[in-house]
Amino acid sequence: MAAALLGAILAVPARPVWPAAVVPLELPVLLMLALVPVLRPLLLGALILSLLVKLADIGIFAAFHRPADLIADWPLLPAAWQLGAANLGAGRMSVGIAAVLALLIVLALAIRWSVRQRGLGWVAALAAVAALLFPAAADTSRFLAAKATETRAALASRTEFRTAALRDPFDGRAGNLAGLGATDAAIIFVESYGRTSFDTPLYAEHPPILRDIEGRARAAGLAMRSGWLTSPISGGQSWLAQTTLVSGLHVSDQGRYRALLASPRRTLFDLAEAGGRHPVAFAPAITMAWPEAPLLGFREVLAAADMGYRGRPLNWVTMPDQYTLSVVERRLRAPHDRPIFAQVALISSHAPWVPVIDPVPWADVGDGAVFDGAGWDTRTPEEVWANPDTIRAQYAASIAYSLKIVGDFALRQADNPPLLVILGDHQPANFVAQMDNRDVPVHIIGAPELIRRFDGWGWADGMIPDPALPAWPMEAFRDRFLTALGDGP
């Protein structure tokens, strides 16, 4: 029993895509070492550590389709708590965490019991024979060696990133965004809107919505261009994608994010302010202190508590996108002495994608009290997430809602159009996206004379990106955008 338990610990697959061998090659060696009493505490620690690292890798890989970063991923723990508590309740999350900790304690005690058993020597001999007769591999050792290599590479990469963050080709340049003139502008992130909306049959309803927006926008005298950007992440951590876009640097993990904040690198919003614009963030997902905001270039922040919403929240989603954009619309139409340069985060298409609600007449939005829950889908996140097909259906419906709302918003500004950059922040998790790709669509909508400044980009005319069009790295957008809207033609 002791040998079987130790073999099972070693046989836990290192990643969902990393097959484990029938016989772990480490098992006979481990059983022999367990015969030496002084080595048993070391074996206990090594086994527990390897199990925790494997579980972390499995969880991060499932959520974000990347290995766990043993240095930078620790800040995800409070974010995971916040998301889970909002969707499932703090009580259920507490019980779940307590159960996991209790299981780990039981496992640790079982491993301790296993390495202290007598008679492991002959079992080690049997395990060695089994390794000769059946498929065997040192998967755990190989995984831990790979993890050590990844960690060293991540540390070296962050050093290079810090050096890059010290250099900015637009520092000291005059005329940044002068091509906008007195026109307001907004970068609007649609949560989890990715290439899967165009390439996956499950989400075939999304392109017709964009074609409808395109037809109405042309009739209203607006022009459009669409292309692709490759996000640094998938599945979550939207702030990394948003920071990548506005900083011009590849911000793929929390370590790089912190390094950027500590650097003199100027974001698109810093440069907009230097060009005489007022940088403002509309951030309905921000429910706690956000000390990073000034470091990202924002001089005004409308977080969830600042937006005057009096309606019902949608689980983790604090307010529907229609209300968020109604606040943006009121801010743009109110008198202001400097052109506004805004970032807007739309979160109706954020997991758990329930409930998905219908739009209301824009004249009825008001303070959001109209969103009182009447007629909403009453299913809980647990009910929706019990079935992968239901999850995907809800994701499809939430993106459809967000696209319709953002399209209506753009058309409502057609009499005095701001320049709107509408894009996804990242793809949803792979089991929802049904593809292994990090591309997101990006659309630019505005007055024809402004949109002509982007003709040299080769992007598609309209709201449907050409599927054959190469995707730019998301970090390339800032400098090209600044160049297109500089003081030259």
C-alpha cells in the first residue's frame, strides 16, 4: 500500500497534455532511499513539493493554457478568491479551500506513513523489474527539470524586459496624437472576445452581428477598419493584455506588469495627456483600491462605485455593458475643456456568463435601476458550469450581447463621432474557444477622414477582419497608432 501510494503521487500527470508512464522510473530509487531514516524528511518534502507544483501547473494550464509561473503567479490567488466568492459565495469558497487544505494534510500524513514502512526494499526490486517489462519514464524528474529551466528563463526574460522598459521611442516627441485634433477617442476592451468568434462554428452568430453594425455604420457616414492582434495571454488576466496594448511592451505575466509600473515607460495615456488630452478609465470591474491607475497614465478613474449604478449585479459582473457605455456616452457629451482619451472595460462577457440579459431602450437606462433582475435567467453559475455545452452556449450569448451593445453605442455617437478602437482582450479558455490561438479581433470606427490615416495598415475595410490577414503582436499597436495619428499626414 505504501509503495502504491508513492507510485500514484509520482504518476500524477505533470500537465493535462503530458502523459504519465505506466511505471515511474523514480519509484524504485525512491523506495530504496526511504530505507535510510535520515533521508525520509527530504523525500517527504520533495514529494509534497512536486505534487503541489504539478497541481499548480494543471490548474494554470487549464485556465490560461500556459505553464504555471512559480514566481509571478502568486498574485492570482487573491484574484481567484475574489472571482470565486462573487460567483459562488464566500462561504462556499471557504468550505472548498478548507476541504482542499484538509486533503493536502491527509496526503502529507499518508506520504509520511509510506516512507516509514519496513519492507520497501523488496518492493523496490519488483518496481525495478516492472520498469523493464512495462513502459516507464522519469516524468516527474523531467517535469521538475523543465520547470527549473522555465523559471530561469522567466527571470532572464524579466531582466531583458526591465531594460526595454527604460527606452521609449516616443519620449520627448512633440505632436503625439495631434492628428486627432479636437476629437475624443476611446479604447474599448470587450472581455474574452477572440478569434473563435470567426473560426468556430459554435459562435457563427457573431459575424452577422458585425455585418449588421457595418451596414448601419456606413449608412450613418462612419468608416471602419478591422484586423487581428495577438494577445499575450488567454483565458484570463485581462489587465496584462490591456497594459500590453497601451505600453507597447509584451506584458505576459505579473512580474513584467510590476516591472513596467516601476519603470519610466510612458503608456498611451501618458502620451495622450502630454498631447493635451484628458486620460480617463471607465473600470466597472474595479471594486477595490487601484493604486496602479496613475502609473498607467490615468488622471481620472470611474470604478464600479463611481459609476452610479443602482441596478442588480450579474454575479461577478458588477453592471451590464449597456449601463457602462451609457456612462461613457454621458461623459463624452458633457462639456469638457480638453479632448477625452478613454479606456473602457466591458465585462458582461466575463465568466461565468450568466445571466445574459436583453438590452433595454437606451432612454430607459437612467441610473440602472431598470436592471432589477426581472425576467433574467435564474440559473446559478454552478448550474450553467455543470455542462461544457451550456458554458459555451452562454459564452456565445454574452459575446453577442456585448457586440450588439457596443455597435449601438458607436452608432449613437455618429453625429459627432469619437475615434473608437474596439477589441478583445484575450480568447476565452481553450475548452470554450475550441482552438489553440491567442488572436483577438480589433475594429477602428470613426469619421472617414480619421480612418484614412490607417489605410497603410492593410486592414480590412469594414467590421470583418480578413482571416488571411497576419496578426500583429498586441504590443506593436501603441507605436503604430501613435505614428498614424501623429502631426504628419
